[in-house]
Amino acid sequence: MVAITAQLVKELREKTDAPMMEAKKALVEADGDLVKAEELLRIKLGTKAGKAASRVTAEGVVAAYIDGNSGALLEVNCETDFVSKNDSFLALANAAAELVAKHNPADVDALGALPYEQDGFGPTLEEVRKGLIGKIGENMSFRRFQRFEGDARLAHYLHGTRIGVVVEFDGDETTARDVAMHVAAMKPVALTGADVPAELIEKERAVAAGKAAESGKPADIVAKMVEGSVQKYLKEVSLADQVFVKAADGKQTVGQLLKAQGTAVKGFTLYVVGEGIEKKVDDFAAEVAAQVAAAQNA
């Protein structure tokens, strides 16, 4: 029997873009024959993995893993909503979140290098990802993650699999969970108005100034209108000033709720699947029309 060397595996992977273990299995089956092994992989995986690797991944899931005062929030993407419900894809996402929490990888590349096996693929998370691309025929990628560890307690809320929130807090756990749900619904950008990033404030100020200038009012009135708009914006996007989504009176703010419950929120992280990713929009009618025109001109 021919020895299956690392160099042989490397050569086969470069030719086929197959996961490492799949390449090794094919070489074993082909008794070390590189050409035959390539043929076996083409039959098994086709060119799905190679073609899929360049496609946009704007769908996906947010996964969370909490263990005491440590935890993680992670977004993993795929191409279609259908695959985001696939059991193997969900298992990959949940495993990755746990790996982040337990091993504290520096970045996505370091996360991919961690030991993990699933569905016959491995021995690393990255090899499993590549293997599932070949198996499912759709690109998938780890986009971002946040790890939590410290003195603060953790509460989380997942709205289905598309929105995830982790809240760092001291105090009442039920209140913290309610606040996590509130964050998912209202999507604040900061804890308080003072924490809102300066670039967002300046952007809002510019928009308000443009609108106020059209009023034709005196400069001092315009300045007050602009400042009023900015202050209104800060209340709308800061967690403490937002009206709590479950407020019985429709008026109680999150800040007032936390004070009443003796709870302090130290920070929060909100992930929304695909946020900021430009999706490809297919114009089916235009595509059909183009095909008809091409057929007529043939």
C-alpha cells in the first residue's frame, strides 16, 4: 500500500479545493494515485466547494453560548435562508460559539484552526466548514464574534436565529433578560446618549441642519431646531432613554426600570444577521427576457 503523505494530500487539495480528510480518504481509496483520487473527489463533491466559495453569504444565523460569567455571540453566514435551517449548519454555528467561549481565539482564522469534527469532516473547524460547503453546495463563512468574560453576569436573548443579544449586568437576571429582548426589538446603539459615537451624532446633526435651513427661519432659531433634533435622536438610540417595550404604562424608560429593579447594565452586544452585507438581487423577469432575446437572435 502506498504511503499517503502530507504532500500528496496538499497537492490534491490544491487541485480540488476538497477538505483535508476528504482528500486523504480519496487518496487511500485510490491507493495513492493522484489522478484517480481527483476523479473520485470530482464524483463525490463535484466542483461545488470551489464554485461556492466565491458567492455572497448574506443569510445565516446568530448563535450564543453562555457558561457562568463567560460566553460568546457569533454570526455565521450562508447564501440562502433554506440552508440557515439546515441541521448541520446549525450544529456548526453552535459549536463555533462554544469554541469561542472556551478557547478565546484572536480572530476568525484562529477560530477556524481550533480542533473540531462533525459529519465526518475535521480535524479543525475550518475543515468542517469546507466539508459542509462541498456537501451542501453553498458557501458559508464565519463573519464575526464577541467573547465575554469578567466580573459582570451575562444574559442573552435570541430572536429566532437572526437576532442575538448578550447583556453584561449586575443585579436581577430576569430584568437583564427583559432588557436583552428590548435591545433586540429597539436596537439601541449605546447605553446612554453620552456613549453614542461622535460620527453618528455629526451625521444626524448634518441631516437636521439641512432640514432646518429649508425653514427660512433666523439663524438662532435654526440652531435651536438642530440641537433639538440631535437631542431627540440621542434619546431614541440610547438604551437608558428608550421606553421599555414591556412598560405597563407605556412611559417607563429602560433606565427607570433598571433603577427600580436594582440592576445595572454594563454593556450589550447586538448582532443582526447580514447587517451591512450587500445582497445580490436577482431580477427574474429581466433574466427571462434576456434568455428569450438571445434565443430569437440565435
